[in-house]
Amino acid sequence: MELLIDLNSDCPIYEQIYEFIKNEIKNAHILPDTKLPSTRSLAQSLKVSRTTVVNAYEQLLAEGYLKSRAGSGYIVNRLDVLNIERKEYKRELKKEKNVYESLDIDFSPTKIDSKSFPYASWRSIARKVFSSEKEDVFIAGDKQGEYGLRIQISDYLRTARRVICSPNNIIVGAGSEYLIMLLGLLLGHRHIALENPGYIKAKAIFKSMFWNIWSIDMDDEGMDINILDSTNADICYLMPANQYPTGVIMPINRRRELISWCYRGKDRYIIEDDYDSEFRFVGKPIPAMQGLDPEKIIYLGTFSKSIAPAIRVGYMVLPEKLMEEYEKKLNFLSCTVPRSDQDILEIFIREGYFERHLNRMRTNYRIKRDTLIAEIKEKISKAKVFENNSGLHILLTLEDLTEDEIINYGEMSGIRLYPISIFYSGKNKRKSTVLLGFASLTVDEIKKGILSFSNKLK
């Protein structure tokens, strides 16, 4: 393959290599089961460092375009071809106290590092918004969310997540829970397939809307398509970039299979919850699934983990057909996020504060994650750690103990651990496994907690 790189481009060299090989695979110019050049030989031929090539190959491996065989290097995966007639996608832009409170160290998988939030910058922007001579900050705004904020969200999603969207098919709301309920009003009564194990709150919301729920077991690549085919589900709710709680990253083949499933039935859609997608610590973030088919995938995202949970700003990207239905049926609904909060967030993103904050937090969380994994491997010899270089928690397995015993040992050590069994419908297939979050803890707290836990295990 003739791979050319542009040393003067703003695009990193590893990303140029990644993009070239990915496109060659997708266009069938590199055939399945083809063995790629070794990282050393490709680095020599391109006159770049071997690390640069390794980073490109590892990103392709993480997304499922390649597979790795011991002694054979990197092999091209077989991609199932989708014969889908696509419409051209165009839309014109328009203007109680609990027992854990006494525990010293909380390895919560849902908390963030709130101490690192740029409070001074946020306060400065807020003063600017409220000191403006314009009084419209107190007047009801755009029903879909302020247009300026939707422009910023659209730009971010296109560049960072490869989502195909415009400001006009984005709806802003107070968190993903509200947006899911909005979908209930839009889509009517449905049969929905949820990942098992999966996100408890989403299941509770769908249950409250009286949707028929199918819990579909997962394999190593995500929702099992064979089990899905045996149900009468017409909606799938997925977390393909970083599944919660397992951390599984859905590879390209499974994503294509699930999109193909949409076309085998009437009015089928996929709801993609892009949970924790901003935090990937090796290579670049896994692209959103929505970019593969914007007409069949409803995209959900929030700023809860990337900025702060209390901001309560979520966004939904609707396919063209559903956006038209929304404008007909639900255009009477007002945006549930205060206009002032939207204006502050718009400036926060537009003036680069958001990007700088994300970069700082990725470094911050990477250090904490690496510390947690290193401490476990050093101090708990029988521990098995599962992590996928993404997200803000890991899974810890101790096969000679039950899940309850692990949590009890944690309580005796002064630390709070979280069971994975609560995320399952039916049988728990991950025995002796708990979740450990690291985002809200300091490095010293992580070390102290794991040391105390390991001493109790001895």
C-alpha cells in the first residue's frame, strides 16, 4: 500500500496513518485477513518513530478494523458489507444517610474530580453573561435550546465524535433522563432491547414509560445480535464507545450488524448513549456509532462527566425523519435548561475553555487510573483487572472470594466498592467482580485505599 504522510499537516502523523488504513479497509482496497506490515518495517519506510505506527495500529485494533495474533502481527478483520440504500443527509442551518458515609475512601464509578473544575473561568463567563446590557437572558428562549449553544455542540460532535449533525437536529435538555422521556413522547409505545448488564437508570425510565423491555446478554463485542434477532424489539439502547458497567468497546463489525438489524424491521432505531466517550487514555477517542448511519441512530450525550453533573445539560441528535416528527408533535415543549446556563456554556465551549479543561482532565484521570492499576497489581497478587483504556472506572475480580466478601473486606478496610451484580437482569455472569472508580479520589487516597484493602485480604 502506498501510504503518504504530510509532515506539514496539523493532523498528527499517527492519525494520518490510522485514517489511511481505515479507509483502505472500508473501501476493500485492503482485503480481510491481509497481514499488515510490521510496526518496525512501516516505521522505517515512512521514516517515523515506531511508536507513531503502534499508536495508529492500536486505534484500529480498538475499533475492530484489525485483530492481533500472537506471532502473526496485525491482521485485517472481515467487515460485513451493508447493502443499505441511504438518503442524502442534508438539513439547512437555521438561525437518607447510608452505611457508606462512614467509609473514608469512596471508589465511586459515577463521581468526577470536582476540585479540578475551572471555577474562576466559569464565574468570569457568568459575570459577562449577567452584566450584558441585553435582557433576553431572562426571556424564554429557543424551544430546542439556544441556537448559539447548538452550533457549539454541533461543531464539537462533528470534530471530536464524528457525529453527522447540524444545529437544527439537536435538542438540548436537562440531562439524558429528560431526553429519554422526550423520546417516549415522540416514538410512542415501543419494544426496547437493553444491554445486560446495563445502565440501571435508563432501564427504570423505559419501565416507567411502560415500554416492553428485553434484556440482551452481551459477549466480548457488545449486545449479542443472535439473541436480539429472537426478540420483537424495535429499539436498541446501546453504549458502544464505553459500555457501562463492563467497559466493552463495540468493534466496527458489531456496529454494522446492529445497523443492519435496523433495516430488517419497520421503524427500528438505535439509541446511542455516548457515555464517558471523552475519556480515552490510549490513542484517540473511539468514533461515535451515529456517523455510520445518521438516519437510524438517535444520539445522546451530556456534559455531566466532561464538565460537572450539576450543570444538567444534555443533548440529543435526531435523525431527519424523527426531527420532522418532533417539529409536528412536540414543538409546544420548551427547553428545560435555563437560558443563562446555556449562554455560559456556549461561551465556555466557543472560547476554548472546554477543550483546555478536557485536556487537563484526561491527563489528571490517566495518572489516577495508572496509579490504581499499578497499586492493585503490586499489592493484590490474585487480582484480575479489566479496563479498556477508557472511562472512569475499572473492574476488579478476586476469584477466591464472592462479590459480597470483596465488598465486606472493603468496608473493613474503610473503602467503598461497588457490586456489578446490580446491573444484571437475571444471572450475574461476572462472579467475584466489583467496580472501582478513581475520578473523585486523589493519588494518595487511591494508594491508601488499595494498601488498606490488600492488608485486610492477607
